[in-house]
Amino acid sequence: MIEQSDRATIKTVSLDSAYVAITCAALLYAVSWVVGCSAAPAHTGGGKKLASSHELNRRPDEEKALTAISGRKLTVEKMAQRAATSLQFSNEEYGVAFDAPKGYVLREGELPSMDRGLGYLGPIPMHFAEPGGIRLATVEPPQGLHLGTNFVNEFFTVSAHYGSTEAVCAAFNSAAETRGAPVTRSIDGIEFRGFAEYSVASMHEYNGIYLHAFTNETCYEIGYGVATAGSGQSTISATNSTKLKNINPENQLRKLERILEDVHINPPEFERNTAD
């Protein structure tokens, strides 16, 4: 038989076991509730998720509108970039405009004293018979063009002399011994007349063409030419004994002459305003 004291002990143990079971169940519920709360999305995160869902569920017409705007913006940016890097010259005062070859250097106004010019033959000339001419623009190649050859420089230049006369415009201040055959070119519907030029000195050679035309009470001058080292003979580099390849000046002149196709001469801006 179980004594009274033993019964009390068994009853206590039974109650303790039940208490432990209830306590464990409560702890498990509390842990699961905490884990569930932490896994639930916060209010801020939920907002972002809704916004993202809205982007994904955007209507097709809205998507097309955004695509069109983006494409148009990209086109405008590309056009602006091309305009910034293009070599287009325009002078409203004298009504002259032309496009220079890509990769070349376009200089507006007078040339700097350190310009390559014609090498030892001097700077790029203007051939107006009377003083007062203004150089509008000059196109020259970048440094390093035609490496390994006797090439010195090439140019295309446009100048103007306002207030001149047709008779004076027909004259050139170049030396007679440098003039070659007469040359005529039609540029933007205007007849230009001039001469081929040739000179050689100090182991440098120059071949060029200069043209004049009178319109809008202005004498317009267009010149283009090529300067090389040597005088048609094989050239030795000054820094070493390497033989330099001779370029063909006539071929270079023909390339420069292509610029004439893009030259436009209109009445100067002040004359257009007066006519209006």
C-alpha cells in the first residue's frame, strides 16, 4: 500500500509535468508569433512593392508613350552631339557658308602666327590687289596626317573684301612668275576666275589655286593648296636616314576642291534686312 506521503509526492510530480507541458506550448506559440511578425512586410516595404507592381502592370499605351519619349530624347541628344562636333562654317555678315571635311581643323578669322602655312615658303596668303581684305575661315588637316611622307600642310581658305570694285577684284597681287594656267570655277552659281600657283624654295614646294568673284559689293576670294618638302625628288627625313614617300599634290588639290561643292554665297545679312 502506498502511504499518504507517497501519494502527495506522486500528485506533485503529476502537476509539475502538466505545468511544464503548458509552459512549453506557450513558449512555442510565442516564438511562432514573433517569427510570423518579422516575416510580414513592413508598411514602407509594402508601399515600394505596390509601386513596383504598378510599374509591372503598366498599360501598353503608357509603355508606348514612354518608349516614344525616350526615343525622341535620344534622337535630339544625338543631333545636338553631331551639331557640336560638325565642321560647318557660316558667316551672316558676308553671307558665306560651307562644310569642312570631317577630322580637319576649322579656324575662323585670322590665322595664328604659329600656323604651319606653306612651310618655309611663308604663311597662307591672301591675294587681293588692294588692302582691306578679311580672312573669314581656313580649313587645315590635323597634326600627324600623312605620316611617313613629305607632306607639310594643305589648306582651304575663304576671304572677303567689302567695298571693292569688279575691276579691282579681277586683279591679284601674286607675283607673275608664280602664276600658272588660268582657272574658272562655278561656285553656287557664281563664276570665279583665277590662276593655278606654283613656287619652290628652301626645299619646299607649293601647289595651289586662287579664285576671285565680285558680288554683293564684295570681292570674294577662295584659295586652296598643298605644301610639301622637297621638289619632286626623293626626300630624306631630317631626323634619320629614312626615305619619305612623296605625295601627289594634284590628288590632294582634287580632294580639297570637293569643298567647293558645299560653298554657298548669299547676300549679307544687313542687305537682306534692308531689302525686307
